[in-house]
Amino acid sequence: MSHLKIRPSGSHGRVSHVTPESAGWTYVGFDLHRLKPGETVSAATGEREACLVFVTGKGNVAAGGEPLGELGERMSPFEGKPWSVYVPQGSDWSVTATTDLELAVCTAPGLNGGLPVRVIAPDALGQEVRGKGSNTRHVTNILPEGEPADSLLVVEVITPAGNTSSYPPHKHDQDDLPRESYLEETYYHRLNPPQGFGFQRVYTHDRSLDEAMAIEDGDVVLVPRGYHPCATCHGYDLYYLNVMAGPKRTWKFHNAPEHEWLTKL
């Protein structure tokens, strides 16, 4: 199995756990919790900021010492937009499930501090369609550049069955602004129906990194550098939650030159 692909460790509790140390990088952390009604997960952000994404289900939330009430709405990541909560560095948070709950905890360094806890409601999220034909995908911006945060960029993408995504292949592994930004990235994949599969390739121009992997429901893929396109098979829609962070909070990418012509189709 690829060292870039992380299978869920089970079906209950914290099933995915990525830290900068385990990934061998500097910025991005990602946890995925699956809870039953009445179960609680909590943490202190310390020197990091967090974005809690309700992938599925509902829960009562407290953050920064304040109760935020019951959040969450959809019971499938393929149905509507998510509820999320931004939690700055130096804060505590807790979520108690009121239904079966799938909670993603996205983290990155808190650089400045001083930002408030805030609930990010579905109605506040922008959506866009990227690509066309068999390269069409649907993007929901949870924590984009224009919204306050220190390091985190968080986005959801749904790719219809049979389509490609993160394509043409692009990369963001050079701190070379304004042309390109350095951003580490995780993909959390879900498939509908869940027995499906897709593919993702992570590779550099010189092929010093070149790994192609089958992706199944619940997999996390690490993108430390290089191009990282993915595709889903006929009959199976693909959802993924992206977490990105780097030294500067901006997404400037570079397309693979040999595939640049695809942008003009």
C-alpha cells in the first residue's frame, strides 16, 4: 500500500489521524471521528487553529467557553452543504453527538491569534462548478482565502461518476509567489454508493515521487508535493474534503505544462 494513503483504522471513534509529525511535513493536521449519539470528542487547539466540519450528522457544540447549540444537518456528504465551526488557537472545543456523527477536525498553525470562534452556516458558503464535460466537479468553499483564518484553507468537492477532478494535473509545492504557493494538502474521500472506488495519482515532474493508488470510501490521501489528479469510476460519485496550509495563506497553483492544453477545451 502507498505510504500516502491512510485507510480508516475502524468504524468508530477516531478513525483517521494525520499530524505534521506522522505526515513528515510542517502544517496540516487532519482527524476524522465517527461517534454514536451521546458520545463526545473534545480538544484544546494550543498553538494551532481548527475547522470542525460536520461531514454527516448533528451534535451539540461548545467552543471558546461558549455553547453554540446543535449544529449539523445533512446525513450524507452528497446532500447539501456542511455546517462548520472555526476555532482559533488557544481555545477549547467539544462536540457531543445527537445523531450518528462524522466530524472532520482540520488543523494548521495559528499565526496571529485574536480571531473569534465562529459558526460557518451552510447558507454562507459559496459554491461553484469547475470544468466541463467529463471534468465537471462541484466545489463548496468552507474556509476560502477571503474568510478570516491564519493558515487553513478548507474546501469540499463532489465529482460526478465517471469524471476526473483536480485535473488537469496541478501542483502547489513551491513558495514562489505570485506564481505558485507552497501548500500541503490532505484529501478525505467518500464514495456513493460506498462500495465504489476511484483512483488518485501523486507525482512530481521528475518522477522522484510517483504513486498511483485506488481510493475507497474513507481513505485519506496525503499530498506533500507534486501533481495530484483523481478520478471516479462509472456509477460512483466521489466526495472529498480538502485541507491545505502553508507558509502563506493563498492558493496559487501551476498546471502540468504537457496537459495545459486541456484548459482550452
